[in-house]
Amino acid sequence: MSGAPERLDRFMGRANAAYYASRDPFSDFVTSPEISQIFGEILGAWVAVVRQSLPAGAFCLAEAGPGRGTLMSDVLRVLSRVPGGLSGVSVHLVETSLRLREVQKQALARFDVPVIWHDAVEELPEQPFVLLGNEFLDALPVRQFVRSGAGWRERFVQGADWVLCPAEDVPPELAGREAGEGEIVEISPLSLAAVGRLGRVLSRVPGVVLLCDYGTSRSLPGDSLQALRGGRPADPLEHPGEADLTAHVDFQAVAQAAVSAGAVACASVTQGRFLEVLGARVRLAQLCQAAPEEAAGLTAGLDRLMAPDRMGHLFRVLVLHSPGLPVPPGCSAGTDAGESEWG
Ligand code: SAH
């Protein structure tokens, strides 16, 4: 035990900043664009179609949390094959890790487009845009509240132990959340603020945002904080800065934050369904035909992204767009109300 208790989101923010600044996160976990090129290719084709619904001219292609730059590189490769696909395009990367910025610079050097880095989404230029974010929200800190009688207590961290303290404040998002005595409710104020800012940009500038992450379509109680250290599940409170800390994304709360800020939210869909509808298996067949010796690896990679018992159901895609734009491919209007939890 050491020091005063620290609120969980402050602990998690500090731990992850140290982790991303000093480590190669990809030694601990692997993401969809790193597993299969088809993920970025499908999103590249999707971006090309979505751009048609935006005003012509300068186009800002943005990504939040671009990691090694693999997704953006696959997207640009597809766009470079579409006639005029790269005309007027500037690439904008929201990335806080200086080390990863360097990796991204190298990954994108072969494309003839300007690449500009930003610390936050508010810095994006006021131009028609598409923003992609894969496994961006799950890294942002959460607070955990515990139902206690008619009120809430909050989980703090002291040393490597949990301590339950009176809630410092009760965020508005907590109002109306159902939880039995002793149950945990997670709120990610930074995620909701980031999406709220994106929602405000969407209300002013024509654009479309695609967020892909693991989480639930509806707000549910429960503790989803997890740590990966050295590629293995670890105690989230031990060795801060040496483990990747993540929490499930509450897509209902995220969509609500965007809508409150003036954007339109489509119903979130599972990653498996999104890739299916947009033709991932057709692309797989093409690639396997062109390189039969790689067919087994390509098939296994896409299966990992799409199979319900792997990343196909746990991962979800949420699309937000400016009012007045058509519903983008692979999405349907409205909320998740009619969909089963993992549907
Ligand atoms: N999208 C990539 C990487 C996911 S890892 C992929 O799919 O492979 C999370 C990414 O978000 C890393 O690039 C990390 O440096 C970045 N990141 C974490 N917190 C951030 C923040 N607050 N603002 C911007 N980027 C952040």
C-alpha cells in the first residue's frame, strides 16, 4: 500500500500513457488490421463509396489511434487504385504517442499524400471528412461506480489494491443506470467527451465516423477492465505502465454522446456482419485465387475477424454521420433497440 487512493480513470490514464509511450503495444495484443489485410481493404472500399456522398473537393481522411499505420496504409492502397481516389486527399492522424507517430510516418511514406499528426480530434481541418478509429475507445480510461443503497460509491486504486470511496461526483451519464446493490457501472468520461467533440464536428462539417471496438450494444452493469502484460492476462492494478489496460466500449452511451452533440448515429453492428455485408468473403476468394499458396493463412485470418466465437461478435462497428447525409453502406438507421445483445 502506498500513497493516497487514486481514482481509477486517473490511474488508468497514467498507466496507459506510460505504456504507449514506452512499449510496442503490438507485442501484447494483435488488432484486426494486423490480422488480415482484408479488414483495411474493405474499409478502403467503404471510404471510397462514402466519399461520394460528401461535397467534392478537398477531403480529410482521418484516423484516431492509428497504431502502426497498417489500417491507413491498406485504405490508401485501395484508394490509389480507384480513379481519382487520392485526389484532394490529406491524411490526418490523431496520435499521442511520439514513438508510434514515427512508425506511422514510415508506413505511409510511399503514398503521395500529405500526412499531418494531431493531438486531439478538435484539431482536424474543417473539411469534408471520414474518420476511422479501430480499438481507439477501449484504451481510454473508465470510472467504476458501485451501487450502494440509493447512491453510488466509487472504486479507487491504492498501491495494487482496490478501495471503495464515496463518489467524488455523480456524472450525468450515471443517472438512470440500473444496477443491483454492489453491482459495478462503468463510465468512460474521456470516451464520451471525445465522441461528443466528434459529434459537434459532424454537426458543423459534413463527415462520417466509423468506430470499431469490442463492447456491448447496450449499457450493461459489470467490471470489464482488463490488462495484457507480456501478451498474457494480468492483474490490472499491478505493474502500471507495463500492461495494456482496456475496458469494453458501451456503444449505447457512445452513440448517445454523439447524438446529443448533433450527429446522427446508425445502429451498431457486429464486426462479422459488417464485413460480411461489405463483401469480405468475396475479397477473400479473389485473394486466394490469385495466390493459392497463401489461401490457408488468408482464410484463417478472416475467420478470426468474422467467426462469432472469435472477434466477429465481440467487436462492433458504430457509424456516426452528419445530419442530411445518406446512411453509409453496411449500416442501418436507428438505434440498437431491436437487436439482440450480440446480434
Ligand atoms: N488502431 C490501431 C491501434 C490500436 S491501439 C490498430 O487497430 O492496430 C490504440 C492506439 O491509440 C495507439 O496508436 C495509441 O497510441 C493510441 N492512443 C491511445 N490513447 C490515445 C489518446 N488519448 N489520443 C490519441 N491516441 C491515443
